[in-house]
Amino acid sequence: MTNVTKLHPNRLAEALHELWQMAERKEITYIEGLVQVDRGEYVEWKLVQEGEKSFDETHLMTQLGYQDLIKKSIVEDICEVTSED
């Protein structure tokens, strides 16, 4: 078996490969997220939305809950950075 580190030089590449495999098996039907792209002098954020989204009310409420957790994590990052200054 091939060593995973040879195929994926970093954790991000490995995670994307795992997601690709799940999509191939049709375990993932929709993906939504932010991608940070390094443009050298600055970073650019891109919203990625692909696949067939469920509009089931419970699924949408769960999505809101996870987005709230993401927002809280960003606020914690901001607080951590500002407390270091």
C-alpha cells in the first residue's frame, strides 16, 4: 500500500482527497465552505457551494447550528489575536 504522505504532502491535501473519495461513493451530496486562497500579498476568500442541497427543515436548522459554531470559532480567533497584541 502506498504511503499516504507520498500522495498527500500536507493535511489539507489529505482532507480534500478524503472528501473526494466520499463524494465518489455518493456519501457526500452537497458541500459548502470557504476557501482561503493565498495570492502572495493578500489572501482571497471564496465561497464554495456544490452538489444537491437538502431543503428538509431539520437539515436546514442543523446547517444554521453549524454555521453558528463556525462564527463563534472566528470570534474566538479574533479575541485570541487581539489579546496577544
